[in-house]
Amino acid sequence: GIAGAGYVALACALAAVAFSVVIWRRVPDRFARFAAFSALLPFVTTFFHEHDLLVAYPAVIWCALRTGSAMRAVALAATLLAGIDWLGMAQRPAGIAQIVLLGVAAAAAFCALGEPPSNQLAPAIAAIALLMVAAAAAAHAHPLPVWPDALRRFHASPEASAATVWLEEQRANGLLARSPVWAALRALPLLGCGLLAYLIYRRSADYRTA
């Protein structure tokens, strides 16, 4: 339920803060630290739209310019996990083709930066492509209500706070209904953000030991 999700969110936020401290102490480059912090920000923010994940793009740029070989393939996969509107597939099934094309554009932009594209990127591209097919099929079978279209006859109490009204609107709209598919689609961008931050830390550690 909501309480369990809250505990998971709190645990993720605490882990992100702890990892940020490690990055602050062990990553010497200022922009690398900033990029890693930008990727971890979604874990400590209470509410995010899909377009708000643009905040993680400094991490994408850093990884595109600084990673190589197998690590670059993981960075590309992380970029697409963070950059694709996975939940939007369930909320706007008619826009799945557009979401796919935007994902292709993001992959092309990543490949245009840093090292020339190599065959090592092929497994990451294939894996994300298969994931997109599976996600699109699952999203089409489990559509997510659109706020505020599904509110119907919702009435908020005049004494309720803005946060309470927003919570009740989400509940009335059906956005808080239990759905493993919706939960997985929401988790994919966070997985990508976490990977981006880890790659920055790992690559910076390699620089220190080189």
C-alpha cells in the first residue's frame, strides 16, 4: 500500500544521501560531482513529472563524454532508462510511437558524443529495444488514468491543505491504484538515474587509481 511505498521511498532517499556523501569525498572533479548529484536528485524529491528527469542530463552528458568500452554501453542503457517516458506509455498509449522515436533520438545524441560508436553498444541498444517492446505491450494492456480527466465528481474539502487535496485527487483519479506494471514503469527511470550516478563514481575512481 501507500505506507509500504513510503518506506521504500524513504530507504531510497537515505541511500541516495549516503551515496552523495561518498561521491563528495571521493570524486575530485567538480562537474562530475554535480552530474552525479543531479542523477540522484529524483530519489530525494517528493514528486517528479517525467519531464523533470531532465535534471539528470548533466550525468548523461558526462557519461557520454567520459566513458568508454563496456562502461559506455552501460551508460547508454542508463541514459535510455532515465530518458524514456516509460509511464507515459501506459498513460498515453496513442503516443507510444512518439515515445519510441524520442528514445531513438536520445540514443543518437548519446552516440554522437564522446568516442565513435562501436559494436560494444549493440547489446545495450538491443536490450533497451526489447524492454521497450515489452513495456509497450504491458502498458497497452494496463492503461493508466490521466489526471484530471478521470476525476469525475471529485470535491475537495475547503479546509484541506494543497498537499492533501493533491493526494486525494490522485487517489480519486486512480493513479494510486496497485499495479505491478505501473510500479515497474515508474521504477525504470530511477534505475537509470542510479546507474548514471554509479558510473560517474566508478569512472572517477578509475581516474584516481590510474
